[in-house]
Amino acid sequence: MEKTKRNRAKTTQRILDAFEEVLAEKGLQHIGVNRVAERAGVSKVLIYRYFGGLEGLVEHYTKRGTLFPTFTPAVLAQLRPANDSELGRIWHRQLIQIFRQFRTSKAARELLKANTISDDPLAEAASKAIDEETQRLINELSYIGGADIQAVSAITISALSYMTLLADNNRTMVGIDLRSEEGWNRIEQGLKLIYIALGRTVVDSNKVQVDRKETALVDGQWK
């Protein structure tokens, strides 16, 4: 039984790796079960058996913890802000790290394009999985009540997604070169300013409750 589990885990990983390679090379609209199966060296029947098809495969790939971090309850407790000034820092650091991952991964950027594709079941599955993961992280890391952090996150995440795709097409935004590290450093510093200001606004509001902890903040899995 243990050997069977190990073999299935290895085969699953091989399929996921193959999917990532084909996704990066061909794009979301030109990927297929046969191509993934051939690259992985498995029967396409296994892909249907393990994932239910391409939609299930893209969902599993998106949610496996590579593109979006997964936190244990203990880590989430450590990340909880020790004081008011930590709130904005938690928000901007996590978002910056997510989009650094998207910028360095061609396959991840292909998934981002799903939101620009209509009438395609695979694009719909990818878009849905990405949205569910961002919602999960926002709910886990907001640490506040009484403020619409989801709406703010929708604005910032949409902006970063759009600029990430612009960079892939060698474009600029307001004169900032999105192909360069210098350009993205400016974007990240701008995001930091927005979230620090937002954190202060939240703290000063008498309608918002901040879930603080008494001990000093311990960094999470990303720095």
C-alpha cells in the first residue's frame, strides 16, 4: 500500500511537471491531454483517473502551493500583527512575493492570461482556481474586521496582473519599464506605500477591528 502511494505521488508529480512545461511552451489554449501525457510518459487515461481531465489538472496545478503560499494555523498565528504598523507590511509583502513568482514563471503568466480568454473551459477553470486561491489568502491574512479588504485587493491584484502581462509583451506603464528590475522595484515600492497608508487608515477607523497578537511578529515562509 505504501509503495502504491509513493508510485502515485511520483506519477502525479511527473504529470504536473509535464503540464507546466507544455503550458509554458504552448500556452493555455494550445495545451491538450495527449501532449501532457506524451511529455509525462504516461497514458492519458491516468490523467483522467487522477485529475478528471484538463480542468482538474489545471486546478490541482494552481492550488498545489507553488504559485500561492499555503500557511499552517501556527504560521498564520505568527504572522498576525503584533502592532498597528505591521498590518500594511504583511499585506504588501505577501502580494509582492506572489507576483515575483508569477513574473519568474512563464507557465504562471500563461495562467494569468486565463482572465482575458472567453468561452474556453480550461481558461475558466484556471481563472476560477486563481480567484479561489487569492480569496483564501486574503481571508487568511487580512487580520481585520469591518473593512472591505476584498475590494481593495481586487484593485491591486488586477493592476499587478495587468502589468505582469504588459511586461511579457515588452510594454511600459506611465513611462516605467516593466521589463526591468528597476521598473518593478518602483512598482513594489509604490505598492508598499499604498498598503502602509491603507493600514494606517484601517487602524485609525473606529469601525475596524484589528486581530493583534501580544508577542513580536515572526516572519512567514517568504522574505
